[in-house]
Amino acid sequence: RRTPRSTLFPYTTLFRSAWWRTLAFWIPIILCLWGGLMALAVVVHRQWSHHEHLPYPVASFAESLMPEPGERRAAIFRNRLFWIGALTVLFIHLNNFGCQWFPEYMIPIPVRFDLSALHQLVPALRRGGGVRLLVPTLYFSVIGLSYFLASDVALSCGIGPFLWALVTGMFATYGITLQGGLEGTGYTSVRVQAFLNFGANLGMFVALIYLGRRYYWTVLQRAFGRRAGDSVSPHEVWAMRIFLALSAGFVGLLVSAGLDWPLALLYTAIIVMFFVMMSRIMAETGMFYIQPYYFPCGVIWGLFGAGALGLEQLMILLTVSMILVVDPRESLMPFMSTSLRLLERKQVGIGRTVSWRDRKSVV
């Protein structure tokens, strides 16, 4: 039975009055951020894939599951060692699942080991919060992905948390904390650890720009219609233009919300660096579950202070950050970058994919 129009009218009025202005701000700003990051992934792809030869472990893994042209299934599914490993892992998980239902009839196979008693041998590790590192869990997917990594990268990922806990514990011995919040609480607090993470990301970001300075400068010049000596593809030039346009739109929307334009520019630069570094980490290490552990709002808060920013500006930054970057463990740009590498491995034209038509010419 159709609801009378008079009954729907109050809800329509309520939607327009309560949600129209909200959606008119959040939908465009999210689309500007997403679209700009997707375009930026296209811009940096050539530098990362061709010039720096990053491994893209997740793309390598996905490619191994795909059949070659003219074949019905991937070669890995005809490999006896693959089936031995896969069935072994499946048996362990099924056995442990069955133990939850029938503990009196089945024997669990441990995948978690409690070595926390060893913290007494290294007090600094305990003071640095590293006791949990002594209770490791075997994640077979992570072990499998590590075979796609270079040995030095795998070693860094393995020993990095232990080194951080040791350094933190050494500072804690002298009464200096690197983990506690100075202002605020939780993820949004102004913490020493957050600024250490931000500084590390900023240093690497500057290094990445310096490494690819010639290529990025060429694309930027072409985006503004200027001549440049090196050759770049049309889709890279258009991607740079789209990124600049949507970034300007993102800044404009922040200003329209009441944020001062210098803060809007600074916030945009930090959030772009935020996702670019997540993409870089995934391209180099295969980590698809990433947590930068610094908040763009908290960085600006700590740099300038609440007194200089004012409550209104700080609340705008906090609200935007809570919507756009809170808990960004799986984000769009890292997977976009990986998908471009997978397309390249399967010999699919990136220009054709990103523009929906074949454009292989060179500017």
C-alpha cells in the first residue's frame, strides 16, 4: 500500500533541514580526497615501479593466483609444494576450530606461544611495553607474504618493534616517556610517539620527493602546459591535473567550513603525505594492515598549540580528522597503487584503465 504524500512530507522536510547541509559538505570533501589520491597513485606509479623497482608483494601474490593467457588455472595450483603447505595450514585451522567445539576429544595445535617470562632478562623491553612481543602468534598469511619481500625488508619488519620497545624502555629508565599523551586522550592526543612517527614519515616523504624530483617536476610542468625534456604519458599528466584540481577543491571545502586557509593548506599537505606513505609502505613491504599512529589534527595542534589555533579551528580540524583518517588501517590509495602494479604485470595498459580508452602515445 502506497504511503500518502502528506505522511512522507514531514520526513522529507526533516531530511532537507537536518541532512542537506551536512551531506553537501561531507560527500564532496570525501570524493575530492578519494579522487585526488587515486590520481596521485597514477602519478607516482612510474617512479615507484620503473625507476625505483619496488617489489609490490601483494601484487605479486595476486598475480600468482591468476592463470596465464590461454590457460584455465594458475601454475601455482599445479605445484605439489603449494598444496602440501595449503592443506597443512588448513588442517591446523580446522583442528583448532574443532577443539573449540569438542575439547575433550581433540588436541589443539598451538599457534600462540607465551614467552613473556623472558622479559625478566631484558628489563628495558618490559619498561618499553614490549612484553606483548614475547607472546607471538603465528599468522601463516604474514609468513607467506614475507617470501615476496627482500631479506633486508623482512628483517626490518621483524626486529623493528623490538628495537622500538628497547629504545622506549631505555628512555623510561631515566623518567622520559615516549608513549604517554601530553594533551588529549587516546588516538587524538598530542604524544611524543605520534610526533616521532610524524617525523619519520615526513623525512621519508621528503626523501621520496628528492629521489623522483626529475620525474615529478616533468609531470608538474606538463600539467601546466609547459615543455619538458623527458617524456611522460598523457594519463600521468591528466592525473596530475586532476590531483591538483581536487586538492584545491579539498582546500576550498575546508575553508568553507570555517578553517583558515593557511591551516587548510597545511592540513591538506599532511593528509596527502599520510596516505602516500601508507601506499609506499605497502608497495615496499606488502603490509596491507597499516596504522601510522599519528593524527593530522594532533600534529597541527602540537606544532602551534591550542592558544594559537583557537577552539573553533581546533574543533574543525578534529572533526574532519575523525571522519577522514581515524583508524585508517585499510585505505584506498595503497590498494590503488597495488592494483596499478598488477595491471602492469598482466600487461594491461594503465592509461587505458584509468581513462577507459587506449592511450599509449607519449606527450
